[in-house]
Amino acid sequence: MLRVRRAAIAALLSLGLIAASPNISIRFENGAFQVTGWQASAHAPAKGWSSVFAVYAGTGDVPALLGSYAVEGGELVFHPMWPIAPGVHYRAVFTPIAGGPRIEKSFDGPPRPTNRIARVEQVYPSGDTWPSNLLRLYVYFSAPMSRGEAARHVHMLDDTGKELGGAHAVFLPGEELWDPAFRRLTMTFDPGRIKRGLTSNEAIGPPLTEGKRYTLVIDADWPDARGVPMAEGFRKVVRGGPARRIPPDPKQWDVKAPRTGSNEPLVVDFPVPMNYPLLQRMLRVAGTHGDVSGAIRIDRNETEWRFTPGQPWAAGTYQLVVETGLEDLAGNHIGQPFDLDVFNRVTEHITTNTVSLPFTVR
């Protein structure tokens, strides 16, 4: 037996794969698995480093984790493609030569988090009266959320407390749109029930009915991106209002110009509430030398847009530049109503034509 072991070590040494060390071990540090006490060659074996060192997640016959190998300080290091997950069991296996003795060590991922930090920060439209042909609902969370859960955890109740579902479901099935941070959810109301002349609209009617009361409910057990339920649920009572079918007209907006030399905000008042996220990016202020930098604030249930400049206003003529893709709550955008005879798929693609409203700072 001793002769066999010596022969195996000699074979490894002849390949340049190890140094003579009886203290080979595996450790996990800084997100990577590392073989210590073993001097790795600068060149990988013919079948790659994965043929001698592999890491597995979970139990049973599972494929090895994907990742990259590197020789760092003479030691072999495996960097997983994805961070190790909470609550998952990992097994690292080092086999210097095919069929030879192997070293195996188990690791547990970090404990699953239990602190509940996610909650609904705001829902838009923020007012308590929504048009019966409301197109989009936006939910802002305080932390990144898990995907594919909205259908189970977002509910609309009628005035008797019964959930609207089945043939009378208000949201477009399968439509769950998130911002890159997974903190803003966009829910689309069924356009087939909004546009007049379509089968759903004629057979079922609009998602909301003017004069009736509804309750938006978001469940507290919705897991965040870490898998932890929210700190609390959310409820908002609203009333259905008249349908809006007239496109926004910038000529009807009230633009209040600030005074020269001041940091007063430019204030724009709208006759009806507008789409909150689009207000954040579809209006800008341009001066003689280009766009003016500043901060945007939206007030009065999305009927007021305020722009505070980074520097005091200089006297002169400016332009409020508005992208024509800006929408009201019913999806009508400048120059075009949403309620057309032609049914177009509702997406987040917005056109970028602009109109300008001049104002003078004196």
C-alpha cells in the first residue's frame, strides 16, 4: 500500500500538478473555493481544471457549478459564476488524478435572511379616483422584489369585498413589467376592456365602473428578492371615475415662469392627472445654451410638475420640451387617443417626437 501511494505521488509530481504536501485541504473565502497545500501547475490538465476540482450545489447526481478557474499564488481557485445562495448545501471535490484518492469538503451557504424590510412605498395613480379606462398601475417597493408573483399577490376587490377575477379580471394576463432594480412594478389593465368596439369591452365592460368603489390589495406574504415576505401588506380604496378619451393638449397647461436670479421652481399645472413615471423623464427645460439641469418634483396627485434649477435662473426665453409619448392615466398621449379602432399591443415603447412651450424669465 505504501508503495502504491508513493507511486501515485511520484506520478503527480512528474506531471507538475502537485508539490509534495500531505496537508491538502479545501476552503471557501471571499466567494471562491480554493485548494490549499497543493502547488498547481501553471498549465491546466488536458481535460481542464474541472477534471480535478469541481463544486456541486444540493444533493444527488447534479452537474457541477459553472464558473472560472485560476491559479492564484500557486493555488487552484474556483470562482462560481453566481454567488452562493442562502440555505444551499455545497460540496467541493478535489481529485488530483483520475481514479485516485480524492478530497471532499462540504459547505453551507449563508443562513437565509429573516428580517422583513420590503413594503409598498407608493402606488400611482396616487389619487383616490381612477378613470374607468385606467391603463397602467405602478407599485413602488422599498426593496427589490421577486418576479412572477404579481398575479398571486395583487388583487382588486369590488365594493362587497369580492375579488375581481375569471372573465372579469382587470389586469392583462401575463403582463408583469419591472424596472431594472425590481422595485417598480407596472401592471397593465386589460386593453380589450378599455377600447370601445372590442368584444371584451362590449361583453364585460371597462375594468372599473364609474361611481363604484374598489380596493387594491397587495399581500404581505409576497416574498422580496431574498425570499423574505414583506413587512406589511397594502390596501388602497379608490372610486371609479369618468373615462378619459381626449388626448392631453399642452396648450391647455398652465406654465408659471419663475423670477430671474431666483431658484424658484418652474411650475406646470395639468387639467387632469398624468402618468407619474413618464412625467419623470418626458419633460425637460431648454435654454439658449442647451438643457437646464435641475430637480423634478411631482405634486397634487400628478397634476403638477415642478422643476427647480441647479443654478439661479438667468433672464431670457426658455422652452418646456415635452415628448409626445407623455400619457394621461388612460394611455392617451399627446396628439393621439388610446381608444382607437385599431388594437395595438400595449408595450413600454414610447415615441420621442417633441413639442415645445416657450416661457420667459424676467
